[in-house]
Amino acid sequence: MRILAIGLGGAGSRIVDTLHRHDRKSGLPCVEGIVIDIDPNLLRSLVSLPEEARMFFPLVGRARPERVVNAEEVLSQVMREDMAGIDAVLICVGLGGKMVDAAPALIHECRRSFSDPVFALAVLPCLEEGACIQAKAGDDLEMLERLVDGVILFDNETWHARMSQPSSSQGLRGILPDQIASRILEPETPGGVYAELNENIARRISLLLRAGELDQQGIESAQTVLDAGEVLNTITGMGICAIGYAVEKLPDQQLTRFFKSNIIQKSKPTVIESDDQYKKASRVVDLAKRAVYKELSIPCDLTGAEKALVLVAGPSSAISLKGYQTVQRWMDQSIGGLEVRAGDYPISRSSYLGVIVILSGLSSIPRVEQVKEIRDRYRKECEMAHLQGDEP
């Protein structure tokens, strides 16, 4: 699936830059990126996007970002590239900041220029950033929900807590073929929790974009293909969405083959084969549960989802049809809606198995409710302070 990713402000620009780096190192470009900011130092600090994809709009006097960012100029720059084959536009932005105020005009211009769906990838701020930022983040989220076809939500507060513990996710290393994985991934980039969050976002989005797209050596035929249309249908018109991703290193394949060929096949091959199939199915189910309960982009109630999508990626020898069919039945029985899509993405020469889960149409998200409660309290406090200030 090919997308146009537009980054607004510091958070959005870094996300698009990280996504672009993952994309270009894959050798299978799926992302056209452009970033917009009022801070030239931030734009200079990016490492992957070309200079022409970094748009600087200087503030003059007390002008606000939404007044200085020229949406028509941005889209004119975008249209200089070949946009004929894109499947969606993805606006990446940090909620609670100043640059998100420029989103409405930009989304409107995207609607005029493209017939494809427009999504937002939005990040909620940490609690330590203060009540004012949280309150604005609540307003920003509601604004985006009204304007775009779906919001993929990540939560900085959740990821800060996760980063303080040993990570259960290893990224895409091993999921993609060696010759591709070595170009997509590098050792973790220094830069703290925010850099790690950007990496986690890019890993999830990159794998989703490439599902069903690779057709070179090292890529095998899927038993059940998930194409771009199914990913888009899961998200489009469904409000807030969450993405979960869990990955596990597989046992040494060469050792397993040697063990089977020299010992197991001489004793009880039928029993061993049955046990191997059970283990493969259990691994897929366990990874799906971890993706939903521990590795979601924002924690939410599974029963509050209207749609779900499950993608199992890794070597075909480790992908269990029974495993992801079991996960699909579990999702069917658990989510509030009726649409569950599932498929596999077999990749040879890989030592990892990963599961991505998309939950869309979410109606119960504790962190979002918390942000709205903070916003309501903050507004009341501001009103009280204003009234007290008016007293003689």
C-alpha cells in the first residue's frame, strides 16, 4: 500500500522522518513524505527526508501557525511528485501542540487534491506536560475525528511506562528477509523515549504497508492475502483505531531440522508432528493476545471495537493456519462488531514471527476519557480564576 505521509510540527515531522527512513532502507518504497514546521532547527535535525520535503513557514509577530502555513503551497509541493498510485493520505501530528491547528486547512486541501481516504496518526501527550496541553489534546482529537476518515492513536503516557520495563517487542528485525531487514532496521537510535516511540510507530506502519506487496526473492505466497483494500476498509469511517504488535524469536530452525531428521523421525513422527503443529498454533495465539493486551498503541477495551484485522508475518514454516483462524474466531466472539479480517504474510529466511492487530471503531478508551476529564477540570479552574480576577 502506498501512502502520502504529512508531518505537522515536531512530533509529526519526526514520525514521518522515521517512517521514511524505514521505508527507503527497505528498497521497496511505499511512503512519500513531507513535513511542515515553524522551527527551522527541528527541520534541520531530520535525517532521512530530502530538503525539498521539509517546508518551513516562519512566524511573523504574534501570528498563529494555522495562519502562516499555506495549505495550497504544501499541496503544490506534494504534487510535484508522482502521486497517481497512492492509496491514502496520513497526517501525522502530536496532539496538544500548536501545529495541529493547521490541520483543518491542510486536510481540506488534501480532500480537494485526492479522492483517497485521509487518515490521522495522532499522539497523545504525557500527563507531565500539564493540564493545559492535555485539555488542548482533547479538543484536537475531537477536531480530527470530525475531519478525517480514521484516527490511528498512540499514547505517549502508555509508552513511557512500557519503556521503563524490558521490551517484549523486537521490532521488524527478522520479520523481513535478511537482505531487506538489514536495510530497514538499525540499532536503536539515541534520543530517549520519544525516539523509541517513533521507532515503534514506524515498525507497525511499515509492516502493514508491505503486507501483500513484496514479490521478490524471499517472499512466498500467502495462504490468505490481506491487501491494501482490506486494511483501508478496517480503518475508514471507524473513528479511533489502535494497533497492536508482538513479535517473538523462533527456535533455531537448523537445529530443529537436524534434531527431527536424526532422532524424531526414527521414533514417533506422527506424535511429534502433531505436537509441532500445536506449538505453532499456540505461538500465533499467544502473540495475538500479547499484541492486544500488552502492546496496543493505546490500551482499550476489546469489546468496544467494531472491526478488527489480524496479520501474521514470518517464515511460512512457522505460520499456523489453525493459529490465525483461532485468533480470528476469538476476535469474532470478542469485538462488539461483526467484521474481522485475518491473513498471513509469509517471508522466508526470517527467524522471527510477528502478529499485528488493528482494532477500529473503538468506543471505550480509558486514556481518552482521562484526557477529557482533565480538560473539563481545567476549564472549570480557568473559569474560576477568571471570575476571581474580575472581582474588585
